[in-house]
Amino acid sequence: MDGNRSSSDRLAQWRAQHGDRHDRVRFAFLEALQRRTHVASGALRGVLDARLAVLLDDYAQRLAEVPAAATPDTTGSRDGLAALGQVRADGNADYPALPALVAFRGLWAQLRTAGQVRQTLAQTPSDGGPLNSSVLVHRAMGWLGEVSPAYLQHFLAYVDNLAWLEQMQQRGTLPSRDSAPGRAPAKPRRARTPR
């Protein structure tokens, strides 16, 4: 436990002195290894402690070789890329919201929905009667696009997800309903004989 505590103390001290900015990737790796070592036990803990000690000594040597003038300026404000790379203590990246990306996603969703509706309406059967199910579905989608475009986007996204799940099931990636645990296999149906 003392080795782990001293390694976390060293990492905290380097971070306070902005030593983490010398080699951000290596420092992030050291922090991740230190967290992994903290939760490990037994022989694995010993191996990880030894590996972490070697890597910490190597990083300390690299920091000692860096001249003071070469350390990054800590007085300036963070630029956008540095803020994107900042990792919270729980290990999840905390990315800022990008307004341009939100606007782009909204525009893309509208264009995709409009394209799907056009494609669907182009497939409407010309010889279907007024109660033909395909004609009714196509007519309902056209009407829904006029009345509530946002709901139509959600509806089409839902249909896309269902189609994607069906493709995954057909490929064998997902289990079928018949192969679900606890279900008896479906019995084959007998063909009816005309009387």
C-alpha cells in the first residue's frame, strides 16, 4: 500500500508543478496504471507495483532532463484542444458542447428525414387501392411530415433502429426470439388440407 501511496503522491506533486504537461500521454498512462494498481491484489499487484515504480523513475528522469525554459507556459489560458483533452478523475472525458456540431446534427437529421420520406413516397404502389396498407402508410408518412416533422424524425429513427436490429438478428449477431433462454422452440406448423 505504501508504494501505491507514494506513487499517487508523486503523480499529484508532478501535476501540481505542471510536470504532467511535459508528456501528457505518458502521464495519463502513469495515472491509469496507478489506478489499476490500486484495485489489483495478490501477485498481479506486485507486478503492477514494480512496473509502475520503473515507469515513475523513468518519468522523473525525463523531467529532470527538461530545462526550465522548456516547460510549457502555465500562465496563459487553455486553448480549445487542451480543454478537450482534459480528463476528469473518474476517467471519463469531459468534452464541451460545440454549438456548430449541434446545429450540424440537427440539419443532418432534417435532410436525412426528408430523403427518407422522398424515397418512401417514390415507392408507393401506383395500382394500390385506397385501403391498400402500403398506400395508407405512405400517405400517413407524408401527412406526418407536414403536421409534425420532429415527430416524423423520431419515428423514422425508431424504424431505422428496428431495421438495424432485424439485420443483426438475421446475421446471427443477436439471438432470435425462438432461441431466447427459457423459451421452448417453436413447433413447425402443419399445412392445412382443404376439405
